[in-house]
Amino acid sequence: MRGLTIAVVGVFLISFLSGAIYLLGFDGLALVRDDADSKLLSQSMLASGVGGSIYCLRGVYLNACVFNRWTPQWMPWYFIRPFVSLFCGAVAFIFLKAGLLVMEAECNSPKK
């Protein structure tokens, strides 16, 4: 039973990761409209989905292989986490667009 639950979670996470990377290859694949904000929103969501699924795969590896403490009670978290990451990517995009989070870069090269 332990091996089956690990396999089910692993297949789901690898499928989710593959799908998110595939969709990122379509330049963000504007999910609603074909404008710059929609593309940036979908890219933010998909990138955070990639990060969330990689983090979950790391958790499966650590709990199943390294520490040998895999329990099926945590399975819902491994299925929900990638979707929570998608939502967090959308929230981060909204914070950036609203100006609540500012990212700046300055060029400090000397003028000649």
C-alpha cells in the first residue's frame, strides 16, 4: 500500500509539472485574453505551479526515501499544493500590478 500511494502521488506531481512546463512553452498561453497582462498572469501562475510541484516532489523524496516516514494522511496535501501554488502566483501578480510589491533595478555603471 505504501508503494502504491507514493507512485500515485509521484505520477500526479510529474504530470502536473510536465503540463505546467509544456504550457509555459506557449509563451504563457493567455488563459482568458490575448493581451500582455493575461500572458504575464498565466506565466506567473504556471511558474509558481512548477515551483510548487517541484517542492512537493522534494517532499515525497524526503519523506519516502530519506527519512522513511511516508504516511498516506498527507496525500491530500500533495494533490492540493500545486493548485495552491497556482493561486499564489496569481496573488503575486496582483500585488505587483497594484504596486504593493515593487521590484526595481538600477544600472550603476559609471558614465564615460
